[in-house]
Amino acid sequence: MITGNRPTEYTLAVDGSLEPDRFGGDFMSDEDDTPTVTDEGLLTTSDDTGPNLENASPTAFLGDRFLFSGSVEQLDIDSDGAVNLYLDEQNVSRRRLLGFRGFDGCTHTLMITGNRPTEYTLAVDGTLQPDRFGGDFVGDDGDVPSETSGGLLTTSDDTGPKLQNATPTAFLGDRFRFTGSVEQLDIDSDGAVNVYLDEQRVPIEQVFRRT
């Protein structure tokens, strides 16, 4: 995510996949952020972001958010204001971003929440462990994964509030840290279910696109 508190121009290029994130809220990418392929085979996008000059203030940050794989090969930024960069929802320096060598071994978070009793099965092709620091969404002892015959790490458990405590706004869930790709996520619930990838609420199908 590239954010600025004044008008900000940028060029971003990666050596893997790159697509604008349409679910980024205030930082949702727009149509102008569609990448193109360079002569070197990189995917690149150039655009401007940040608030208009008449709306600029020290605390009014706006930006664009992307999903990508591979490594960041170029990030040029031109702004008269402050710029904040985020990698997997963590504030990082431009130097750190340009030194990032792909998602292999990078740890992500996945949170499954429901407002009624909810059963799920989750499997990944990397590492998987319950997050013990998730607050109301902390993973419990029943979430410890096992290895399948196909080499995936998988966990099956139930979450959400008990039926007698269920309300439309009372969401409870389990939170995991994982590396690699999500290969399976089956959810069974009579209520509403929200899924979060790297602290960002996403459609269920989107969790299969991060590696």
C-alpha cells in the first residue's frame, strides 16, 4: 500500500504478478492502476494518489493498495508531503520494500469469524499454526494442525459464539499464522462469516491468491 498526505506520484514494478486491490477501502486502487508489461518482463503501474492539495493535512493519508507476488524491482515516489508504505499491513521503509525478495517463507495471518456456531477446515501447503495473540480471535488448542497424506497442513475446528449467545453483531473466531498458499478453506455456518487475510477483510475466494 502506497499512501501520502499530499498529492503523490509513483511508479511500481514487480517481477511476479501485480493487480490493483479493489477491496482496500479508503486505499482501494482505481482503474488507472492496471499494470502493463515492460520490455524487461516486469509488471509496472504508474499513477498518482493522496488527497487533493486543497484537502491536504498532516493526518489525511490516502493511497493505493496492490496484491502482488515475486519481488518489488522498482518503486519511485514523488511527493512534497509524507509518504507511508505498507507491506502485508506493516509500515515499512522504501529500502525494506525494495529489499523484499518474494513471499517464500513470509508469514501471513488468516482469521475466520462467525456470529453463530461455525465449523471450518483449513489446509495450507506451507506452515500453519494457531495465533496465540489474537485477542478475542485467539486460536485454541483444538486448532493445532496435522499433516495430510498429500503433505498439506490442515486443521478442522468449530468457532463463533454458542447458539444461546449468538447475535448479529457478536463475532468470534480463530486466527492463524501461515506461510505458503491456502489450498482448502471449507466453512459451514447458519450465520454470517467474515474472513480476514493479513488483517484485511476479503471474500473467501481471495485467500487462495496469496502465496
